[in-house]
Amino acid sequence: MAEFPNSVIYEISRWLIYNFATGKTDISGEDWGNIFAEAINGEHLSSPLGLADVIYGKQAWSLKSVKQAKPHTANTIRVISGRNSPDYSYGINDPRADIQKTGEAVLNIWNERVKIALDQFDYLRTGVLVRNVKTLQFTLMEMPTQQYIPAEYVWRENKRGNFEGYTKVSDMHKFTWQPHGSQFTVKHIVPASAVRFSVKKPPILDFEETLQQIGFEEGWVTIKGSK
């Protein structure tokens, strides 16, 4: 897996700093999609195609942002990867009646979303920004967005009533699915190719000075009044 070139990290950093300068105190998933698209001269789709959020030609990325206390030293992260409802897609009204069947349905829903993107693009990757906006430390990681073979995982219910998927070979925790809300989470190992970087906190742009810089005039506002 190739590392991100320094030029892309630099552009991402510039856009992060700009967002903080405009007064934002955190980076949302939507912000991250916009930042990544700007950094690679791509397009941030208003409505994802499957899992594709940002595209550049026939290349596509699924973009995620994760809070982490120590982004530079984290070895694993948990990425919220959408809401997979086996009730809606597979007619499973009681997910606890057969936990294994429910887990397999959850993975099949994920796999279908990957397929939708791959039908449109040559490849699909997941780009994750691991962030701590207080320390202004970030880690950027990328991996292929893969489909999972349901038969390779066993599902169990944890103490909180959520379902957890483990690899049958090594019994490694890989997935979590919440029956209430259908939230699907994937656990990833931070790859060796992950890029760790920091930015400096900028001053907040002054409101009046910014309006002057953009040439604001009273004529920019039209008030029609009430009926």
C-alpha cells in the first residue's frame, strides 16, 4: 500500500488549519470529505455511490474520521461504517433469534455497498483521519475497502446486548453491530503506511476584517419582508 505523498498531507494540513481559523472546534465527517477532495483535486459526492464519498476519475474513497486521544501511537481504531439494517434488507424482525444469521446479513449489506461502488470505479479505498483537535495531532491511514466472507466470522452477543463478530481462525474481534439503531463498526489495525502529522493552531479570523477582505457591501443582502 503506497503512502500518501507529502504534497497531499500538506494540502490536508492547510485545509485543516483553514477550518480551525474559521472558528470550527472539530472536524466532522462532512468536513473531512471536503478537505480530502480539495487536497487531491477530487469531487466530494453529495450522495455517496455505495461507499464512495470522494472520487477522482475512476478512483474512489470512503472517508471516515475518528477521535483518538493519542493519534500518533494508536495501534487499532474503531470506525463507524454505516447503519446496516437486516430487518429492512433481509426481513429479520428478531435479530436475536439467530445471531449468526443476523451477523451474516449485516456483512452481506456491507458487501453490497462495496459492490455498488466497485461497479462504478476501478478501486475503492477507505481513508481514515484519526484526530485529536486539542493536541492538533493527526494520523492519516488508507486501506482497500474490502468485502468480507460471512462464513469466516462467528458472532456473539456482548454484555451490552450488541453483536460482535470474531474471526474464526484467530478469534480476533473485527466487527460490532448494535441491534438498536443498526450501527455497524469495523475494527482496523493502523497500518505501517499511516502518516502521522501535526498542525499549528491558527488565530480565529476576525469577523469585520474578513467581510472587508471579501468586499462585502450592503447590496449583497436582499430583504423581502414578511407577507
